[in-house]
Amino acid sequence: MTRIGLLSDTHGSLPASAAGFFSGCRQIWHAGDIGSASVLDDLRKLAVVKAVYGNIDDHDMRLQCPEVFIDKIEDTKLAMMHIGGYPGRYTPEARRIIATERPAIFISGHSHILKVIYDKNNNLLHLNPGAAGISGLHKVITMMRFDIDGKEIKNLEIFEKTRATR
């Protein structure tokens, strides 16, 4: 069994609560709009990090992280990209990746809206962890963690904290 932490849209600011929430995770996945290499450095102190770049990420971040990440954890294939849409409203690139790769998990960020949707048409679990940073229109900081056990995705937990206003 592999415990995974998932976040997105940090925009250069990692919440202090990430260390506690991701404690025990073997990997942490970041679905883009990282905003600063220091965010990845801090996450790497906690676990192995897999990340994709987002639309706000600069040239250096784009050299460090791919646009699309595809992997297999245990017996579960995943695909992650920053701007991918969601079931019924996937971007053309997301549709192509889903059709070609047939992942069991499809992850995207960008919307700052946490979503967990089973896509029965593509037989996959769509995850969007919302936004963990302090920039954007979201009022709640959100992150996820879950276990992959062979082909099973289980024990999904969501972190929510009202974002402090300035």
C-alpha cells in the first residue's frame, strides 16, 4: 500500500499544515501552479515529489517539471496535468491522454475547486485537490491524501482550512 499526498495551486506559498497532513505519505503529487522552487524543496523534505508545471510557473519550473506526468503506482495507472478540465468538460489534450493512456486516476488542478468525481464513461477517478496556496479567489485551502493498494484507491481524506484574509 502506498500513501499519496495531493495538492495544487500553491502559487509559491505552502501552508504550514502541509507537513502534518502529509506525514506518512510516501509520495506527494503537485498538480501545477507551484509558483516557487522552495515549495518543491519543502515538500521533498516530507516525501518523494512528483509535480507538473502550471500556467503561472516560470521557465525554470518548466525545466524541472513536465507538463504531463504519467506513472503507475502498484497496479494503478495515473495521469496528471494542470489544466485538464473534469468529466464531461475535459480539455482536448486531457481527452487525448485519457483515451491513449487509460489511467485509473486522472488529476488536474487550475480551478481552485476541490473535486472528486468518478468518471464512468472513462472508468477513472478524477481528482482536483483545489488550491493550497494563499493566492486566488478560493476561500478555503484544500489538500488530499489517499492510499493506493494494488488496483484500489481508498482512505481518501480531505484537508480544509479557511484561508486567512489580509
